[in-house]
Amino acid sequence: MSKRIVVALGGNALGKNLPEQMQAVQVTSKAIVDLIEQGNEVVVVHGNGPQVGMIANAMTELTRSDPEKYIPCPLSVCGAMSQGYIGYDLQNALREEMERRGIDKGVATVLTQVEVDPADPAFENPTKPIGSFMSKEEAESLKESRGYDFVEDSGRGYRRVVASPRPKRIVELDTISSLVAANHVVIACGGGGIPVEPTGNHHLKGAAAVIDKDFAAELLAESLDADYLVILTAVEKVAVRFGKPDEEWLDALTPERAHELADAGEFGKGSMEPKVLAAAAFAESKPGRSALITLLEKARDGIDGKTGTTIRA
């Protein structure tokens, strides 16, 4: 039976630079089109960590080279740039793969804004590193002139840190829904979406933040009334006691058990934990919904119940 599936792609699906990305999307597109070939409606969300960092670094160097000519580029604009160029490569790879298999579907990338709450506690404790390493003097100067937050990074210098608030609303949801209804494969909420805050005068202001792409994918899956949230990552299954002699790989989890294990510190804060929590949130959001965490190349087998960790109520 056809399902509506939101797929969240991990960083391994896109590579770390432009040449790697152009190769990686060829492999990634095959895994996604495997799901489309089964008759499923597929919406794709991707990360952008290396890409937005590369753009931010380039903009920083440009500003350094001639500070009177070039003004700093807001992080929200860097995020928009990353959505555009990742989407360009990914949608072309998906289109080519579908044409090879005789699948008649359009593909579109939607530049997506995601609303966050200015009162989110994450803004009081920014933790996500972004951009290049700087000297202490450069960091102090930028902190004073622009209000940026910095942390010292293992003796390698200072890096700017930004907040990672939870997503509240997908601004372009109606557009995404219309494209899905029109038989398109949609790439949306790239990098977790461009974080924006409402200003009260119909304007959405870009926020100095990074939204976790797994939580953005979960919100999109709920908002589209999807059947499945599939989070593709670098391991085939979720594990407890990961890397230890008594490591255990899990075939299935309930949302309640997922929360218990997360509270017990079983999952890496910046790696597996957001994936498990996003999967649990989707599975418990409505009866009949399921989430899957597995390897990119195992996506179809996971949907068929042959591998991966399935989370359902």
C-alpha cells in the first residue's frame, strides 16, 4: 500500500564539499527512488552542517579582506544559500534516477522558512558551533561589535556558537502540500529550515540559530499527515551501550522506552539523541504512525521491516 514518507537525510548522504556532494547525491538518489518506485509519496529533508559552515567561512573571509566594502552575511542568509545549492544537486540527481526507471514525477526544492520562538530557552544557551576559527582578539571584537557568542575550541581558537531552538511552524507548508498533491517529489526544510521569528508587522526576521533537521523533519511529517518518518544515518540500527563490549542493537522501540533511554544518557546529545527523540515524537503523535532509523542504503529494507530500528506506539 502506498505511504506518505518524510525522509531525513544525514550528513553522510551529501558529503563535506561540492565535489563530494555531486558524487554522494547519486547514491542518495537511488535509495530515495527505491521508495518512490514502490508507489510511495516522498518528501526529503536534508542536513547542511558542512555546507552552511563552508558558506559562513567564505563570507567571513570576504568581510576580513575588505571590511569597508563587504558587510557580514547573516546566518539565515547562509542557510538559504545552502538550501539552494544542495537542492539543485539533489533534485537533479533524483530527476535523472527517476527518468532512468521510467517514473514520471516532478521534483522541486522549496526554500523553506521555519518559525522559532524568540523565548525558546536555547537562545539563552547557544551551543552550535558555526563558521571558522578565530583568534581571541577577533572573537572579542565581534562579540563587542555584533553581539556574537564564542567558545574556545580545544586550543584551536575561538568559534562562534548559535542557538538550536525547536521548530514551531513551517511557513511554506501550503506550498509543500500542494506540490506533494500534484505528484511531485519535494525537497524542503533543508538544514532544518531557515529559522525566522515573527515581528508583529507581517515580517519574518531571520534568527541567528540552527534548527536540528531531525526535529524539522518530524514537524513536517506531522504537518503533512505522513505515515512514516524515515531518518537515514550512518548506522543500521540504534544501539544501547554503544561502543561497549555489551553493546546491543535494537530492532524496535516504543516512544516511552525511547524517552527512558534518552533520559538515561544512552544516546549522543548531538548525534543519535535528536534522531531518537524526533522518531518517538512522530510515532506518538497519532495512532498508526511509525518512524524508522537506519542506513541510507537500507531504507527500502527498513520500510519492508527487514532491518533498522522501528519506533511505534
